[in-house]
Amino acid sequence: MIQKIETEKLPIKLWLKDLEEGALQQAKDLANLPIAFRHIAIMPDSHQGYGMPIGGILATKDAIIPNAVGVDIGCGMCSLRTNLKEIDRDDLKKILGKTRKTIPVGFKHHKQAQEESWMPNIDRKNLPIVNQQYEKGRYQVGTLGGGNHFVEIQKGSDGYIWIMVHSGSRNIGYTVANHYHKKAVEETKKRGDKNVPKDLSYFERGSENFDNYLNEMNYCIEFALQNRKLMMERVKKAFQEVFPKVEFSHFINKPHNFAAVEEHFGEKLIVHRKGATRAEKEEWGMIPGSQGTKSYLVKGKGNPLSFNSCSHGAGRVMSRAKARKTLSLKEEVAQLKKQGVLHALRHKKDLDEAPSSYKNIEEVMSQQKDLISIEVELQPLAVMKA
């Protein structure tokens, strides 16, 4: 931990030196919630989000906040190791080309519904919104989306070529999140909780919407995992077409937008992680940088002060709008070319995902040495984004 703020109802424990004003105010709002437990934890990649800062961890006893999970429920990353130790630029281009043909990006979906076996089971669950979106979900599973989502081929410090996929629950998660946030606003207003910010509206345990949201959120987490798994299968197939004898192992999956029932400080709690990764002792995880910097495979140290959590990435140092307005496409591309990365910066509109729009990943990692240990460093070789 770097510093602690004790001016609010609960302490705020931060793993960074400076937090932008908007994110700091959001952290204070969390610390003053009547349902917040013990303290608020803020990770080193933190920046302003909607209602709650990205990179924030909030624990409650008997309440759940849809906006403390966010609109991309279950968003996270998967990693997979190949048995390849080298891969040249031409083969990287072949693999990316084949992958682009099978994984839709941005707002694009599959033209045909994917096999139903890729969809999590909806039997015996109260899932009204998921049921409405289920058939559309069959066209969305195995799609990347936009923003900071990516497929990346990397060279590990362990000598092996790795694959990393970052994506979430697509429109199913977005629709569930928006539906229940509106319901939470209504319930919070009815309870007369006037001091609760609208974006932090919540359900109390025992209410119908508390149970419904928990069920639908968990479905979306499963859907997000299936989404990443299907994309990983498509990337594996592309590798196999170029390297017929390639083998795969060491699959890791970590969501970073979710709420889970866990025990901390002797209490059964609901831990909300919004842009934060669980880091139980010896638990594997991933912390990506940007398409021009290292990513890391880590093991958690189970630090109770962070509710056994760590950062989910480097974190933004500037807004998407500011990045597009101020960064130089020529300079950003030149830097990526110098590093030999097959990158995804093609137009000025892509500058919101330029390396300079993110915090220094090495600084982020140094600020959380008490939360994780680095196991493998991953250098980017080729990146696919929207």
C-alpha cells in the first residue's frame, strides 16, 4: 500500500501516489456509502469510471451495486501457452489473417448462430433479461468487441509463445447491467437513501432484484468466459493451420468486472471488483500493459488489505477523447514499428488505444509488489483489435 486517506467515513487504501480528481471523488463516495465494509481499496491502474473508479474494490455485507460491477459484466482475460519457442513475422501475419476471418471485431457479430454448446445453460434459473437476449447471444459469443479488447500473440520470458485474449459479455452483459442499474435507482429512491449517489444505487439482500441481478450477473460472467474460450479456439485453429504440430497448455482465465461472495476479516462479504483482478495466495492472473508494452503473468499474494486483489492492467493516463486529440499517429506508429510489433494503430481514431494513452506498466507493477509476484513477462509480437 502506498497511502491511506482517512477523511471519510471509511478509510481509502491506495496502491498509487496520485489519483485523478474525478476518481478520487468516486473513491470518497464509496467510502461514505452506508453499506460499505471496513475500507475501500484502490489499485495502481485506477482512473475515473461510472460511479466507481476503475481499479476499485468495494466490499459489502448485504447489498449489491450493479454499477460497481459495470456494463461489461465478466470482462476479463484468458492466456494460453504454446509449445513454440520462436515465430517469424510472416507466420504471425498468416495467423492474424486467419484469425480476423473467424473472430468478428467492434460491433460486428457472427453471420450465423454459433453452436448452442458454447452458451452457458439457462435451465432452472431466473434470468428474465438473459432469456430475452439468449438467441442474439449465439451470434455474439466468440466476438471481440471494441475499446481495449484484444487478441495478442506474445513472447514469454519462459521462452514460449503465448496467446492472450481480452473481452467480455458483449451485449448480454450490457443489457443486464443497464436494466438492473435502472431498477437499483428506483429501489434506492424508494428507500429514501438521499445521500447515495445515483450511480451507486444498490439492492439490499432479500429483495427480488438482488437475487435476480446476482443470477443474471453470474450468467454473464459465464458467458464472457465462453466468449473468450471460443475466440481462443479460433486462434488455436489459426496456429494449427500454420504449425500443424503445435500444442497448447497452461490455460488461465481471470475476470475483472464482477461481484463475488467471499470471506474476508472473518465476515462473509460481497466483494465488488470493477477493473480489478482477484489475487488469492498462489492464484494465477494476468496484468496486460498496452499493445506496445509488456504484459505479465502473476501469482497473487493474498493481501487482505486489498481484499486479495490486484490491478487488471496498466490503466489509462488520459481519456479516449484526449488521446485522439493530442497524440501523434505518426509518432505512436513509429515507436511500435521500432519495437517490431504487428500493431493495430491504423487511423487517428485508433489513438485511444495507443501505448501513450496508458500508464507506465512497470510503475504500475512496482506499486503492487505486496499484492502479486511476477512469474512470466510477455512481450507483444502481434495484436488484433477493432
